[in-house]
Amino acid sequence: MARSEQEIESPYSEQLTGILSFSSLAEAEETIGRLENLRRKYRSASDKKGEEYCRLIALRGRRRSEQISRNMRVKSIKRKEKAEIARWFEIWLETPEIFENWKLEKNYWLLKIKKRYFP
């Protein structure tokens, strides 16, 4: 299904248009979380088209972030961030079910690091 975001048909367009945002790690995480919530909603309704639209948007996010990560005109720190975001999208695309567990584990380790190094 090679469609652009503008070609997402109703009623999906109301929920999916504008959902893709990855200018920071936090925005990317939020975007993936919203996609996962919608994917679960569509899956529970046996809505294959809705699930495929979620995948399409995540693929677009992965591709765009990969492109930015390879662009030498972009600052090194931003390229590294986009490479990490691309990996997040890739992981979600391969195994979306683990997203919530991954997020909880990530937050746990960040909290431990903050407590240890920034008391």
C-alpha cells in the first residue's frame, strides 16, 4: 500500500493525519505510542486497513528519520538522534506489541541513572 498521508481515506484520515512527529526523542516516543494505541484499536475491531495505515505512517517516520540521519548538512548530534528514532520506528514496525514494555523499561533505567548521577 504505497499511499501518502494525504491519500489516507476517511474515517482513518481524521485519526491519522498529522500524527507523525519526530523532531525530538520525546515526540517520536509519543508518536509511536499514539500509533500503537490506534493499531490496538484497529486490531480489536479486525480492521486490517487501519492497521496498515498505522504501519504506513511508521514506515514514513523511519524513512524520513533515516534520511536526516545520513544528511551531512545536519549537525552530528541531530543525525545521531534521528538514527535512534529510526531504530525506534523499526522496532515498532517489527514487534509493536513490545512498545509499552520497552517504554516502561526505558523509563526505569532513566530514573535509575538520574538518581545515581543527579541526586
